[in-house]
Amino acid sequence: MEVNLPPEMDPDVKADILAREKAYSQELQKGGEWKNIWRCAGQYSNLSIFDVDSNDRLHEILWNLPLFPYMRMEITPLAQHPSDIALLDS
């Protein structure tokens, strides 16, 4: 997820959007759907891992991000690999 806020955005509007984004993402993290989030060093972007029941649920989550209108995203659906040793533990 790469964020591109307009430089002329009103500071109060920006602060509100960022606060709502943080609250929404932390709610999803606490609920277990947003598994991980990492900052891409030197960029206003992140790499995130979601664990959701369906592509439709992921779509819903992403479209409800307050920063969604200002984001460029690359989505890569992942599946468990049969050679992953983590499968041995389950």
C-alpha cells in the first residue's frame, strides 16, 4: 500500500483521516484479520498481511480504509505451500 496524500490537503482533514485509519487498522489487527503491517523504510507505504475468509472480505476491508482514495495497492493472494514445515505442527 502506497499512500499519496495531496500536499494541499487541509491539516485538520489530514489529521482526521490518519486518526480514523489508525483506529480502523488496529481494530482489524485486534480481530486477527490484519495479521501484520510493516513500514517500507524511506517510503510512505507499507506491506501488510491479511488473513480473511474470502477475496470479497479483503475487498470490503480495503475499500473501507479511510486512506483508500489516496492509495495505490498491489494485491497478491497467497495460499499455504505443501512443503511448508508449519503444516507439520498442525
